[in-house]
Amino acid sequence: MRLSDLMSSMGLDAYATVSLVIFLVVFASVVVRVLMMSRRDARDAAQLPLDDSTTPRQPWKETRHG
């Protein structure tokens, strides 16, 4: 028995289907999250590569005035 015969009889096609479904779910959730993002969050995320501060912004501790 050859290795190719053994591998073809194992029914490994289910792994490809499961991985495709997982990829599509993750991709769709990323797209939904980006589309639901506020303009302020998008602006802040766009500035991250250019930000020179050493302390990360903590949005849960911010207080908005005005």
C-alpha cells in the first residue's frame, strides 16, 4: 500500500471545509467590527504607528469634558 492510497482513504477533506468555515467567520467578524467602528476610534487606530508616546491610551479611564 502506498502512502497516497492511505492518505486518500482517510477522508481528510473535512479539515479543509472546517478551516474554510473558520476563516470565513473570522473574516466576517473583522469586517463587521471595522464597519461598526466610530470615526474617533478609526482616527486613533490610524495614528498608532505615528504615536511616540510610551504609555498606551486607556479609553476606559478617560473622562470626556464638554
